[in-house]
Amino acid sequence: MTFRILLFCLLTLNLSGVNAQNSVVLDPNAFAEALKSSANIQLIDLRPSSEFEAGHIKRAVNYDFLDDNFEKTALKNINKNQPVYLYCFTGIRSKNASQFLRDLGYRQIYELGGGFAKWTYSSKPYVSGSPQVKPFAVFTEENFNMVVQTNNIVLIDFYTESCVPCKKITPLYEKIKAENKNVKLLRIDTDHNELMVQKFEIEENPTLIIYKYGRQVWRTTGAISEKDLKTIIEK
């Protein structure tokens, strides 16, 4: 990452109030409507290419904001005299990029509030470069809280597809869910749910959390026996 990009990331953290005044942040509905209104939009996906290939908004082009050549790429390919629409995964990177582009002379900049995570949660369409793409299981604080508040017992499994211990204990979670209809099983992929990873400070997979009647009552990491898990749930 260039020094200039790093500097703007730090400034954004400390001057969020100032940046907010210079940014136009649209919710998914407004963002979608804005994209429909123009045939020649400048829609920029700021994520790494691997995330872009997995799924992105139609008509978007991929310029990774953390790439050292981002400034050169932007000046060469993004027209300063036309509106620019930005999005990343959660909205944090697009806010940094918005401030960075304004310093380069761009003025008509619109950000997707909540990023691609909020876009997919809002059931907005996306395309993929993968022939066998799975729907994104993205959670925001809003829909997470809804699940916790509408279920007596919520068993939350933080995992990744590449985690071997996660795969080994998955059948146990499914068995617990099948045997106890009062238990809501919520599996959150840490590779695609940055907001939830930050919220719960997840550092290890698998991480298992239990909520009862809207309150977190238990948490552990790593493997657990069926007997011990049942005991915790039935307390």
C-alpha cells in the first residue's frame, strides 16, 4: 500500500465526522436506483480481485483500493467530470477511497452504505465470475439482532470453509438442532462476515456462542463434545 493511501486510512479513522460531510452515502435501494438512471456509470468495486470474482454488482469494474497502483489506475480510468459510485464489502474501504479520490479532484462521489454485505442482505442482484457460486450468507447487526430477539436459544457457529475442525463438528450442531426445536442454529462464515467478526472479536475458528432470551450466556473456541454442548444448552 502506498504511503498516501495509508495516510488517508488513518485520517478517516480520526476525522470521520469531517469525511461524513463530504460524502454522499446511499442505502442499497437508493444506490440501485441511481445505477439505473445512467447508461454509462462509473461503478467501482474496491475489493481484492478474488472477492470481486466471487460476486459483484453488475457493470462494476474492479480497482483494488489497497493496490499500490490505485492512484495511477484511478486517474487513467475514472473520469473526474462524471459521477463515481464506490463500494467495498462493509463500507469502510469505500469511505477511505472516497476521501482519497476527493483529494485527487473527484467531486461527484457516491458510496454504497454497508457495502456489498448490505447489498446482498437486501436481496439485491449480483453476478459472479465463478460457475458454481453459492449465495452469500452475510449478516449485519440488524438481521443478527432480529434472529437473537425472535428465538429463545440461538447457537452461533463461527467457521470457515477451509477449517478442518469446523467441518468435524458441524454434524454435531445439526444433530443438536434436529433434537431440540427450540434451538436456532446460526452459522456465520468469518471469511464473508467482517462486521460480525469485528463485533464478536473472533480470533479462532470454530468459535461457538450461545444466546438465551436475547442475552449471550456462553462462549468457547475449538472442539466440544456432544455431552458438554447439550449440558450448556439445557442449563
